Amino acid sequence: MTVIHESRRNESEMDVLLHLENLSLSFDTPEGEVQAVRGVDLTVKKGEILAIVGESGCGKTVMCQSVMKLLPGNARIASGKIIVDGTDITNYSEKEMRSLRGTTFSMIFQDPMATLNPTMPIGKQITEAIHQHRNVSNDEAKSRALELLELIGIEDPVHRYDLQPHFFSGGMRQRCVLAIALASNPKIIFADEPTTALDVTVQAKMLNLLLEIRDKTGVAIVFVSHDLGVVARIADRVAVMYAGKIVEIGTVEEIFYDPRHPYTWGLMQALPSLAKDGQPLKSIPGMPPVLLKPPKGDAFAERNEYAMKIDYELMPPMFQITPTHNAATWLLDERAPKIQSPFCLNQENKNQ
Amino acid sequence: MTETPILEVRNLVQDFHINRKFTVKAVSGITFTVGKGEVFGLVGETGSGKSTVARSVIGVNRLTSGKIFFKGSEISDKAVYRQQKADLQKNMQIIFQDSAAALNPQMTVAQIIGEPLEINRLCKTKEELDRIIYENLQQVGLSEIYRDKYPGELSGGQRQRVAIARSIAIHPDLIIADEPIGSLDISIQAQIVTLFQELQKKHRFSFIFIAHDLSIIRFISDRIAVMLKGKIVEMADTQELFENPLHPYTKSLISSVPVPDPRYERVKKIIEYDTSVFTGEGDFKEVSQGHYLLN
């Protein structure tokens, strides 16, 4: 673990917006303690798009919500720190959090209809968000809202300003949610599967829009997704999560062209678009572990065909491959047998 | 294809009358055939009418117009349908996206798989029934311990396996799968798709696979039809469709699918197609061997 901390010192402290330090998060349930996030170390830098990938239940959503403190009452931060812009917000009260939500971070969810108020005109929902944080006149708020609608690519914003969400298509609703999220210039947007419910053509436009917004406003985006195609399009860095831990993290090139963790290999091999002609898809056998009693060693060991004896006994530390690329697998230990990645993303795959 | 296709759909039109002023035109005149042992992929965006086609084919909807032939007999004709009802219900099976809604929560897995076998009188003794249920559980990769579980105790992937086992058990000629992996995780999706492929190879049933995910459709289908606003805009063999897409909507769809290759994605041009200009008019004609286009 020490390896990572050294590398972090090299990063300019100025650029780091969000720093999760050994964050663990548990839910107290009648059955016992569910360890949803287990010792996550993560930084988000200014203006970057960090994608978090993993299966459902791996803790990716919970991790984002823990930063915004949007979790139910039975959740508690078991250990670790959340540092935003150099300030430790781990023990912030609800009142203090409320001033951060919207100004420092915003969140977009999968289903826009669940976010929007169906009875309220879109324009009013945006100005509401503006008034919440800034002391501005109604006219100023309105002109800012129109500006935002323009920014997110809604045609004829003056007319659409007064329409309720049901007049909009799914893609446009998601854009409106983005406008609300952007209303008071947040530094980080957590986007939790924002394009999953959209059609591919609409999804492509939404992804382009997110990239454009990032370039124009310099906002950092934490993009939670299970779709590796989408991640390849949008991300600068990728963190792969499994059973509440980050098992591999690196730049998008490192993760896609030189993945090191067997779980990342498994995810890539499960993609139909990367399968070789006539060959069956390779799937990861079994199911993710239940985090009520997480296994002692590597949580992935049971599904891992390369698992060694030590995987069942001791959790692997983060091994550094390059200053930006880390993976938690014993295969990277110098004593481990050298295993060639079974998965290779070569030029042939660029066939579309 | 010289032999009689398993399924032939001719000019299927499906309107839904909501009230006097408003009619939803879900499907407006589509024609396709599915050959014996063929995997036919149906792809399109939300609301393009894919599911309506599936439901019309299995006889849930009363057709507005058009004809459907199953193994050469016209099942869209009421009299024929009634006459062959038992046979049709055995030989056509559908698998839905939401397996939680498709399985009776008060029945055990064994009862769920056994029910169609009993209704169709496919086994004579209790022992035979038990054996078939066991075999089918094995086939879909579930062990014996799941026999007496209820759907609520299973994960999404396991439930979908039970739904598949139920369909496979009675050896249908045609299986329609309507977004069967839409609600599953990536690694589980791969498991279910692989299962479909294995079973299809083993039993040689014809298969209509409906999805909005082009990469899955491409992986599993022999032939693909692209739907837009109740019309098939293009239909061709999988390889032909991807190498030589002709309709602007197909091109736009193919270019929109995100490919898990960051360097490629960064330079990729997305072809845009404004679907509001699409009127659905034109003839659906064969432009080259087996490649149909609405133009």
C-alpha cells in the first residue's frame, strides 16, 4: 500500500478535488453488518472524467452517495476520510452538507423522471436550484436557466422553459436533469448510469454532450456505469470495482489495452463486441460474494481461474504497474507465476 | 431457403385504439420470415414496435391486418388458430425481459418447469416428470438444490434460467425472446447469451431474439431486421448488414454503439439521422441477395 501513497505525493495537490482515503462504509441490517465499501482509496482531479465500472452490488453507487451523504440512516462510515478541496468533510452535519450539495457536487441518476417533478415546468425546476444557492433576482435566475438550457442543447429554450417534463423525450429529460445539476456551477458531478435508460442513438448524443460540458465548464465527472463501451468513449481514467473494493485503476488506455486484474479480463471477455467470430462468449462463472460476511482473502478468488492458494487467505495489496496504474491481485507479486493476459484488445477489433 | 419457413409474417399491421380520437400505430406493415433453426434478431429503439411484433406473433394481440403463417398454416385466421391451439401453444414459446413478473411467485421452480409439461401431457408418470425437470435444470446450469426454491429467492440471472428451462422443456419449434438479458449484469448477460447459443445448437429451435443492444444482436443472430417507427427499414444477414448498411438509420445505429476501445472511440464519427423525417413510406424491396431495404 505504501507504493501508492508515494505516487500520490507527486500529484499536484492543487488539482485534487476529491480524495477518498481508505473509506469503508457499512450498512447495519437485521442480518448483520453489510460491508458495502471496503477500504477505497481514490482521487478525482479537476476537469477529469473518472469512470467507475463493476457489476450491480459492487458498491459503486453507494460510494458516490457516501460522498454526498445521501445514504439511509443505517449506513455509517466505518473508517476513512472524505476530503473535498483540502477540507475533511467526513463528519459534516446535514446542514453543512446541504451547502455543499449543488455548489461542490451534484448528482444525476439513471431515471430522469424520478428526479424531475412531473407537475412543475422545467424552467422553474432549474431556477429553483439556482435560488437555493445564490441570492439573485427572478429575472437573473431565469436568464441563467435559459443559458443552461441552451448549453445542454435544448432547441427553442424560451418556449420549452414553461413546459412540464412529460412534454420532453427521455433524452431531453436527462438533459434537463443535467441542467439542474449544473445550475450552481458544481465542481464534481456524480453521474450514476445516466445513459443506461436511453436508446443508443440518444445515448451517443448525451455522451457527446457530457464531454462538451466538461470542456466548456471544466467540471469533473464521476461516471458510474457497467457498460464498458460507454466508458471507453467518455472516460479519462477508469476504476474497476468488485465487492466493495477498487481492484484496478488506471487511465482508460491502461485499463483497455493493458488490463492486469483477472476480473477486468473477465469483464472484457464477456463483451460480445470483442468476441472473435465463431467463438463463444467467455463469462465469469458464479456470482459476486455477499458482503454480509466478505471472504477472508481476495473476494474474487472463487470466480478466478488463476486464483492461487494465497488468494483465499490474504487480501492482495495494490500493486503499482505505472504511476497511474494500480491493480490489486497477487498475480502481480514477483513470486507469482507469470500469466499472459488471455484478453488482448488488438487493432482487428476496430471493425465497425 | 426452399423449405417452408417456421414463421412467415406478411404485412402485419397492429393498431391500438386508445379512444375515438387517438390510435397508436404500433406496427405498420412488416413482412419477414424465420427459417427452421434460424436465429432472427429484431433490433430497434424504444417504441419502434419490436415487442408488439412478438406479442402479435404469439397471438396476444388481435391483428389489425396482415397474415401470420406458422409452419405453413395461417394462424392469423381465427378458425385455424382455434383448431391448432394446443399445438401452437406447445410449439411457440416466449421469454420476457422481466423474469420476476413472468414467473408465478407462489410456485416452486419445479412446479414452474413442470406445469407446461403437465398441461401438454408430455410425461406419463410422476417419475418421468421429475426426471425431465431435473434434466432441464441441468441444461440451464442450475443445480438440484434450486428445485424447491421460489422465484423470490433467486437472483435475476437464475430466474431468467428458470424461464428458459420452462420454455425449453416442452421442445418448442420457435422461441421468441423479448429483451431477455436487458435487466441483467454484464457478466450474467454473457452467461445467458452463451446458454441460449448452446441450447439453440443442441435443440435447433428457431429463435427470434429481440433487443435494443446491437452488439448482442450481432453476436447471436444469423439474420437481423432493423425496426423504426413500426416499420422494418432494413433486413439482411448479420455480416452483410454490418459490412454494408444501406439505410441511413441503420448506419446511424451502428455508428452509435459504443465500442470498448478508447482510441477508436475518440476518433469515431457518429452518423446522425433525424428520425422525425422518417415517414415510413416507400417499398420494402430486395436490393441484393437476401438484403432488403425500405426505400
